[in-house]
Amino acid sequence: MEVVITALGPDNVGLADPIIHYVTGVGARIAEIQMYDHDEEHLFAMLCRVDIDRQELQPLRDAMRQIGDFKKLAIRVWTSEFESPQKPRLAICATFLESTPRAVLQGVADGVIKAEVAVMIANRRKCAKLAEEFDVPFVMIGDENGVADDAAMVSALDQYQVDFVILARYMRVLPPSTCWQFAGGRIINLHHGLLPGFPGFRPYHDAHGSRMLTYGATCHFIIPELDAGNQIINQRTFSVAPGTPIADIIRCGETENEPACLAEGVRRVVDREVYLHFHRVRARVS
């Protein structure tokens, strides 16, 4: 089975050695390994994707827990190969807009997205009623100005044993430390513009200023390095007539196009049709 190991902690020598020695010692095949050594932050981060026998999963978790305690590392062991009837657990992260997280919640409720929504996390209270409507626990991590407590987010993700983090128009940038801890294709974002052409916080306005007649949304994996390659899972577009007011374009995008784009992207990942490997989205071979 395929297993992703991530490690994060204060920079020091020899941090990767015990992890690599253990997985190779039990006969695991290393399919991917990435290490980050950020001197300015005195931070070490690592991702290792391995193939192991299924019976080795729990011993691997136990060994990584011991190594983490000894080396002062936050080590996570995760696999996307869920055994029936187990379903992947989602955390839906939101801010103001309800239509985008609702699409994922409804997709799960309808059985289109074969997952369980474990928790909704938000930096604003706007979507609390939405979580209540779908009987999902709601965790507020923002202060009165919407500034997110990133440590509280990680704590909630661990508490609810989340497999995938869904950023459903969550209007905060995740810090690299969070991205590293859930690296390997576990964080899915909805960007309200077509990438790579229209990044940033105002893609509708930027496209409108360029006199575009086609607008869109992009569902993509989040990785620790911003703008590092192609992590697109799904894109969806819509066209407008010349002279369409920007307000109408945004309304159509937010209420129809973005929700459909994200729901389909999450479905593809949950159904294991695609995965992230060395910062590239790949289709799985049946």
C-alpha cells in the first residue's frame, strides 16, 4: 500500500536518517522523497512516499511516533488507501461564501463524493449555520478581525483525524508549516479564477479588465511552495456576452461555476482518480 510520511521540526543534523533507515529496513520501496531545510527559519521538513505491505502500517506508525518523540519532530503517517467501509474524512475550511462549501457538503450527502465531512473550520462565523444544517462540527479559529490561528487549525485537523483539507474559498493563506505537515496531496484549494492566467485575490476583476468573455475556477492541490508547477485537479469555465456587468459575472461564478468546479475536483481525489507526485498531478493507472 502507498503511505505518505511527513516530518516537521526544528532544524538539526541527522533528522531524516532514522526515518529512511526504518522504511528501507522493513523492505519498503521509496517512490518519492523531498526534504526542505530552511536556514532562515531554522526549520526542517520532509515528505516521503513509500510502498509497504499492509501489515506493516501500524508498526510504521508506532516507529514514527517514537522517532518523532526522540528527534522532536511532528511526524504524520497517512495513506489514501482506505479499507471498506471506511471513508476518507474531510475538513471543509470556509470564510464568508456558503455556496462553495455547500457544494461539497451536498455532494457528500448525495453520495457523489464518497467521503465523510468530519469538521468545518472557519475564520469567520458566517458558515456556522451551514455546518449546523448538515450536522457537522464547527470549529472557529479566527479572531474578531478574521485573523486565523493556524496552530488551532492544525490541532483541529488532528483532533478530527482528517484525511483531506478542503479550502472552499477559505480566504486565508496557509503558512508553509501547515502545508508541510499535510503535504503529499492532502490539501485541496478552490481558486476563483483560471490558473495560471489569473492568480491573485481579484481574478474576476483582472479578467474583466482584460476584456475576457470566458471566466473560470480552478481546483488544485496546495503545496508548500507557492506557484511551483502544475497542481491543477479540475477547471471549469463559463462564457458571458460582451458588456456583461462584473457584478453579474461574479454572481454566476460564485453561485454556479465555483461550487461545481470544487465538488468535481474533490470527487476525483476521493475516488483516487488523480494524485500528487513530485508537485505534478497524475492520473492513476487502473
